[in-house]
Amino acid sequence: MFAGVSAFPLTPVRDEELDEDALGLLVARAAEAGVDSVGVLGSTGNAPYLSVDERRRVVERAVLEAGDVPVLAGVGALRSTDVVALALDAADAGAAGMLLAPVSYHPLTEAEVLGLYEDVTSAVPLPLVVYENPRTTGVTFSDVLWRDVAALPHVVAVKSPGVPGGVQAAQARVAHLRSLVPSHVGVGASGDAVAVAALAAGADTWWSVLAGVAPGVAVRLARAVRTGDDELVAALTDALGPALDLITRRGGVRVAAALAEHRGFVDGPCLPRPLRGLDGAETATADAALAAAERL
């Protein structure tokens, strides 16, 4: 479930209010480009910056615009009771699944992380993608934690950062994760600069920031990987290199926001304060890289 390209669009704001129409455009573009799923309210979707009502509206609009494309909704929050409530809201809004990273203020122990997933899976019978994102949560999953969490009911996939070092390193990472989780649980990678290598190494899913703002390029790249078109894969990744480097250095949400504003998909500034996007030179670099990939 949720295999292929999963597009993660940003959640744009306008004058500090949720811009539902701009969100709808981003989701519709992704669905029309042929992504396999759409993930809202993840890290790129800025879930922690939104109210409960805004998060519900995001899921409802995404489901409306996505059509037959399944929508995955982020449900992370500090308290387990809030996570359960958000998950129930997502289910009521028509989400096909939920994405959960262990959000925290006080550092969580492994027992507390496991307890969070136990609470949610016992209360909400919605397919769950387990999200490891140490960059934003401070939580890195040990092998034991992966085994225990992935064995819980309703877990269908894991979303873990890709690893640098090319396809060989990615193969080792994907194989290791598969050894830790049940056979029915899909293994996917995030971090666009290295996730393509993971896809080439046999990962089931590319959880993609790029696909949220440039879905056509992302879908074409993923298909080239799947069909073994190494020449096109090399050309696309080389062209996208400067943009992927910016995603790694500056964060996917800033790059996605800058590109969406520059290309007129959203009105700027579209990030909730205090977040700020890229400067002019960085935006030009990202857009030029994307344009080069689109010409191939």
C-alpha cells in the first residue's frame, strides 16, 4: 500500500490563514501528473503550525482534489490523545491512511515512542505509515524499535530517510529495514537527494517533496528508475542536482515554497511565520534546475 511516488505538497498560507485554493491546486496538479498517493500534513505540510480545524480542512480539501488518488494524512502531535483525535478526524475526512512521526518537546524514550504507536493503532483502524524523521523530531529508531512498531496492527509501510553513498549503500539500507519489518510492510525512503538511489535499490516508495511542487518531473524520474532507463535517470538527477542540494541544506519546505511562489502556484509569502523561504539567488538556482529537468 502507498507504493510508488507519494507527493508531499506544502500547506500554503495567505496572510497567515490557510489558503485552501492554493492547496487544492497543488494536490490536483500532483494527482493529474500520475503520482500514486498524496501525503498532506507531513514535514513539508507544516502540520505543527496549523490548528486542529485547519488540519481537518487540509485533509478534506486534499481528498476532494485528489480524486481516485489515495491521500495520506499526517497526524503527529505532542500528546497521544491529540494524535488519536487527529487520526479520527483524518479518517472521517476520507483519508486512505495516516502518517505518524513521534513529535516531541521533551525527548522521548523508546518505550514512550512505542507507547504512542500502540495508543494510535489500538484506537484507529486506519492504515498507518510509520515516519522516522530525526531532523525534525530528534527520534532515531533503533532496530528493536523498528521491529516492535512495525509489528503493530494497521502498520502498512515505513518512511525512513535515505542514506548517502549511492545505490550500493541504499541497497544495504533497504535490505536491513526489510529484515526488521513484517513482509507485508512496505519500505520507502524520503530525502529527495538520496531517495532516488533507494528507489533504484528496491524501495517500494519514494516519499517526495519534489513531487509536491513538480510532480511531472518526479513521476518521470521514478518511472525511469523502475524501467531501467539509466541514461534518463542520470540526466534528470544531474539536472536536478542544484535543487536537490538546496533541499538537503535548506529544507524541503523552503525549496517547495520558493518554487511554488516563483511559478505562481501560490501567493507569497506562503509559509507561516516565523518560517521564511529561500533568497532570490537560491530560488533562481532551484527554478533553473527544475527547468533544465523539464526540458529533458
